[in-house]
Amino acid sequence: MRRLVYLLPVIIVLGMAAFFYRGLHINPSIIPPVLVNKPAPPTDLPGLPGHKGLKTADLMGHVSVVDVFGSWCFACAEEHPTLVAISKTDVVPIYGIDWADKPADAIAWLKRHGNPYARIGMDPSPARTVVAWGVTGAPESFIIDRHGIIRYKRIGPITPDIWLHTMLPIVRELQQ
């Protein structure tokens, strides 16, 4: 019994060390996408002034990409040239959700950086739509199939490499 008293702290420390060691090898940027393979949440957003809004019906009948952005978002500016390049290929329409932004700021930002979006819905604060989509921060992007089902979720900026090697193959497969 005395041995157990001495061994118990050693066993606890070893168990905790194993637990923390395992934690070192988990990628914290990978969040399980709970909406993947489920219908896109109902969406009915007014348009950014001068642009068409975004509704669930706009996502039906074709493969599309939905991108959540904001003029206040540094990483959105990083991914934006890639989105502009993608939109020029006409491979897939890109729809934007402008999150918690002032309309004038968003319009100026799009004039400065270019507009890759076929439609832009505004989700002002409190941002109920982005919450329904499970967005944790901008930018986040989704690939939607022709039935309105989310097939892929990207957290963080889309780079040319991610587009070419990850997202474009998914889009092409869904378009067949």
C-alpha cells in the first residue's frame, strides 16, 4: 500500500505529460467544419449599395464559392488578388458576404482592390448570417454544390496554391 502512495504521483505526472505531449501535435487551426455536407444556412442578405444581395436561391443550380470578408480584415486583403484572378477565369461564381462593415468602407475597399463577387450580401452587426454559417473569423470561404450543400470550408486566406491544389479540384469534381 505504501508503494502505491509513492507511485500515484508519478503515474499522475506521466499521464499528464502524455496528455500534453499529444496536445503539441494537434494543429489548432483545424476546426472541425460542422456544416460540411449539410445545406447552406438560409441566407437573405441585402446588397451592398450598388450591388445585388445574396439569397439562398442564388446558390442553387450551380457550384459556387461563398467568401466572407470585410474591409477591416488584413487577411482578406491578402487573399483578394487570388479571388480577383479566380473571378476572371469564369470557372465558378464567387459570392461575397461583407461582414460587420460600413457600406462606404466596403465600397471604397472594392474600388481599390477590385470586385471578384457576382453578388455581395451585407451582414451588419450583430452578424446573424455569418454565425449561422459557423464563421469564426474573416476570411472564410465555402464551396457550395448545385444543390446548396456545403462541400468544403476554408478558414483563412485562399492562396494561389490552395486554390489550384485543394479548392479547384473540388470545384471541378462537383461540376461534373
